[in-house]
Amino acid sequence: MGKNTSEININIDLDENKVPEKLQWSAPDGGVENEEAKAIFLNVWDHDKRESLRIDLWTKDMPLDDMKIFFHQTLSAMADTFERATNDEKMSATMRDFCDYFAEKLELTKE
């Protein structure tokens, strides 16, 4: 039986100061081809070093209000992922409480 593989690609156009001007990503298995993004957070676990490695990129024209929403949605998704990965409902609920607080303080909540 053959080995299955899948690719996710990120292309970054930089200005003369190496600041991202344009981000595009592709995930052919997910039906995504050269979709534009304004921000990308990528975290990778290094098992040997037992540490998280990350790449945080955003374009210079990423709107501040959108960045706040992006952070809130990322934090909320992390709470969901943490629960699926650990089955720790109590800590996941605590994380969601923080997400609610975060949204309230940044006035992201909808009345």
C-alpha cells in the first residue's frame, strides 16, 4: 500500500525591508489554491526539544480591528483544540472564559 502525503504551502511577498506585503496559501487536498491571507500563525511542536516553534506573519496592511478579531478567534479555537486533545473540560472552560473576557475588553462582543 502506498504512502499518502499532503502539502500546505505558504508564499510570502516581501517589501525591500522584508516586511510581508502579501500572503498566499494553498492546501490542494482542502480545495485551497493561492488564497490570499492578511495574517498567518503557524505553530510546530519540536518533540526532541519539547518546545513550540512558531511563525507569526501579517501583512503591513492588516487592519488593527481585524487583527483583534483574528486573535480572539485563534484563542477560541485553541480552547476547542485543547479540549479535543486532552479531554480537559474544566481547563477548556477556563480558556473560553478568558476568551469572553478578551472579547469584552476589546469590545468585540455583539450586543
